[in-house]
Amino acid sequence: MAISRLKGWMAVVFVLAVGLLGSCSDGGGDFAGGGISGTGLYNGVITSFGSVFVNGIEFNTSGAAITADDADVTEDDLDVGMKVTVEADGTTALRIDFDPEVIGPVQSIDTVNDRLVVMGQTVLIEGTTVLKGFGGILDLATGDTVVVSGFFDAAGNIRAVYIELKPLSTGEKVKGVVSSLDYVSRRFVINGLSVDYSALPSLGVQNGDFVEVKGSLSGGTLVASHVSVEEQVETALPGNEMAVEGVVTSFSSVYDFEINGLRVSTDNRTVYENGLRGDVALDVLLEVEGTVNDSGVLLAEKVEFLSHEETEIGIEGVVESVDLQKSTVTVFGIGITVNSSTIFNDESGRQLRSFSLSDIRAGDLIEVGGFVDGGRVVALKLERMDPSEAEYSLSGPVDAGSETGTSFSILGVRVDVSGPGVTFEDDNGDTMTAAEFFAAIDDTNEPGDIVEVGGLYQGGVFIADEVEIEKIN
């Protein structure tokens, strides 16, 4: 069962030290060591426009060279949610590159777990994933061509931050690690996708190399017209500033790990936000800021935790109020905090490109994905929706001690499940009874198990007609 587009939203935190901003138009940035100065390299998601906002920093793009999949484009061709690399002098962008991880046909769709297989690559749709050209996973069909931008995890899956549905295929592309290399047949494999490079001159490719392959799909094999060995993430020159968002893909210790394949070193001067040094582990989503040493290692001045899977939330409902001074918006009586790195996307009829909290009004329908941090609900992505697409829903940890047998609470909102037509599903998408549901969840946990509900919000109570367990904590 898919209650709404919010299903399976993962908390990916992009909060930087620039502070909480009510409007992205004020989004200048402070780097971990102070102000932004000198040449730097910034790898992250576009969160808004007005110039271009990446890593919580507003970059002036007036003279920047901008490319998308190696083709020259303009800023108008960029979209919120794209993962980009920005080379900058201070806050002036010199170069912006959008280089997606995979382009090609959808081979299979898992609506229960919000997963796609595209060109042999497993793509995870998450709460902060921006969808362009379609509204949700149920709108996709096998054979559809999609462009996917995201972060690789330790298993080689792509945690998508941006997926675009393309009307026609103009050539396929995939990135990943080479395995099963056969020099005789001139083939190798990337996560189950067979690549034939026999039409190319001899290549210096080895098993374990991270490569980009372009070509055309034929009978399930990608016939390569281009193969290049690349770094998984572009690294700044020694002595330069760098910020990178991504997943811990290799872990030696809390002082020595890799993010997106880039080696990171921390010490006792490193500042941690939204977590502690000991919370660093394989597959944890982080943002790291610092400088690069002569060995190409990122010396971390700040490590920010971007994963709060145990407190992830999703909200779709009508805005009740907006407080620009406190940088909050209220839905279902829940105060939701936005910040300089909240992804703002306008999917309403207005389709504002430069969209921020100051454009939101009471009565607007919005979708929010985020997490709970110390009692605050923090928005990671905020989308204004077309009112005709209203599907009121609420997901988050069940409040401690809130179960009554006919109701429970999420984020302080009482959820009534006493209606005769309420349907219940477990975390595998299988139907269950109300009694089985209450036996499965445990409101003594802190945080509580994550549950999603769909229905109506009336008189301060969410009256559910659909209930699904998302995660047992």
C-alpha cells in the first residue's frame, strides 16, 4: 500500500552553520572555519534558486560555465534536487556540473519498498528525492526512461536525490564499480549490468575501478561508446576548501573513513552537529566540511549527520500559519522548522523557480519530509502542491505511552483508528488487523516505531482510514 508520495521518506539533514533562514534569498554562507574565501569545491544538492544554493551557500552564477551530462547548458536548465559540483572563488561560481549517476529505462518497480532497478542499478526513492515529470512511483512503468542523480551507498545502491522522467531515450549512461572484467571478450559488469566495450580502443580499466559508461542498450547489454575511469567525487586541490554530502562507503574508524569514496580524516578539533563522533558508521549519511591536504584527504573541520532514520517524518496537509521570524510553518498543529538548506520545490500552479518560505501562505497544500531533532521537527524538503492532488498524511515515531487500543499519537497529533473501514498494513505491506497492529508497535520505545497514516484532519485529530507500519525501531 502506498498511502502517499511520502512513503519511505528518509531523513537527510542538510543543516549548515549559516543559521535558520526564512527566505533563501538571504542565504549567504559561513564555512566551517569562518567565511567563504578563496577557491573551493562544493559537492551537494541544489536546494533553491535566486542564484544557486548548494551546501547552504548562495553562489553567484553570472559568469559560471554550466554543464549537464557534459553538455553546455544555462542555469535555467538546472533543477532543484540535482546533485552538482560547484567550483567557486569565494561565493562566485566558476563552474557548475550536473553529472547524473544513471540514464536509461526502468527495468523493475518495487512499490512496497520504493525502489527501482534502472540499467541494472538499484535506485532508492527517499523523502528528499525530487521527482520531475511524474508524481510518484505509481506513475512509472517499466520501459520508462529516467535520469537519476544521487549518492552511492556501501552496497552500490543509489540513494536518489533527483529523478526525471524523460519522454524519449537519447542514449544510456551508467556509473559504478567494474567487476567480472574479461579482457578477451572485452566486457565487464556494473551491478549486474553487462557492458561491452569491444568497439573501443584498449582501455586501462581494472576490476574495482569506478567508471562512467555511455552507449546504447542492446538486449540487456550496454554497448559502450565511451568509458572513463573517474573519482566517485571530485576532490579539491591541496589547501583548498571543500564540502561534500554523501554516504560513508568505507569505515576504518571514527577518525578515518570514506564518504562517496573520498577519504576523510577527523581529529579532536572536529566539530559534530546532529550527532556525536561515535555515531559515524558505514552507510550513515553525512556532510563534511574542511580542507584537502597534500595526499588528497579531506581534513574535517565539521561533520554533520544527515541520517535520522529512527525519527524520520512525513507530512502532507494544509498550511495553518507561517512565521518568518522563527522560520516555521505549521501543519496539523505541528511547527515545522526550515533552514538555509531545506529543499524548496513549487509543484503548484504557480511553479515559482525562486521559491522560499516567504512565498507560502495559509491554505497552501504542502508536503514535508524531515526528522525530529531534540523535539524540533526539521524540514529537509518542502514542496507546495496542487490542491487537486491532496492526500492528507502523517508519518513519524509513535509518541511514548500514547496507545489506547483505538488511537495513538504521532508528533503530538492524536490519530483515531476506530473507524470500521480502517485498513492496516505491516512493514512488509501485508494486511493485518487492528489488534495485530497494536501488538506489533511498541510505544515504550524512544523513539517510537514509525507509522504512516492517511485520512482527514478534523478538530485537532487525525481520523485515519489507512495505517501502515514503516519501521520498527
